[in-house]
Amino acid sequence: MGNGTSIGRVRGLGAAHEGTHHWWHQRLTAGSNLLLMLWLIVSLIRLPALDYATMQAWLSSPLAAVPMILLVISVFYHLKIGLQVVIEDYERDARKIVLMTLLNFLAIAGAVFAIFSILKIALTATTGAAA
């Protein structure tokens, strides 16, 4: 009744044990990416300018900073699970482990860097103090 048996396949316990999980998360993040990107585009169009001062003033609002952070999380998670499926399908053994490790590291590092940047801009005083 393990991974490769007929009863395992009937129960949905294929080799990865989580095909439906990835498929569902990929669809959820695609939907959230679409909604959040539409929000971002509309928000940017409504701004009077796209200079640093305007963007900082805009991002200092939780109504802008929080959706931006959610967008970053959603995009990087979508990227990670999409590339994970490709790696799982086409790579084997040690190379697969190395690529999965790199993927996880780069996805987390990219998301953390972007979130840090958003928070730095959002929480920096608008009095012109150097950061």
C-alpha cells in the first residue's frame, strides 16, 4: 500500500503525495497575483507622479504597504511551486536536491529582500532624513 501500488494510486498517494496540493496552490496564487497586480496597476495610475517622494508617501499607508507585501509573497510562492514542479518532473537524484535547495533559498531570499525594501520605504520618516 505504498507509493507505487494500485491502492496507493486510488487513494491519491502517488510518488509526490501532493499533486493536488500543488495544483490547487498554483491556481490560488495565480488568482491572487491577478487581483493584486490589477490593484497595483490601478493604484499606480491614480498617483500624481512615480517619483520617490510620491511612492514613499503612498507606501507609508497600510492600505498600500500590506497589499504590496501580500503581492510579493504570492508572486514568490507562485514562482517557487511552479518551478518546483518543473524540477521534480525533469531532474533526478543529487541534481534535483541541489536545484530544489537553490530554488527554496532564492525564492525566500527574493521575497525577504522585497518585503524588507517595502517596509524600509514605508516606515522611513518623510521628513527627508537619510536612511
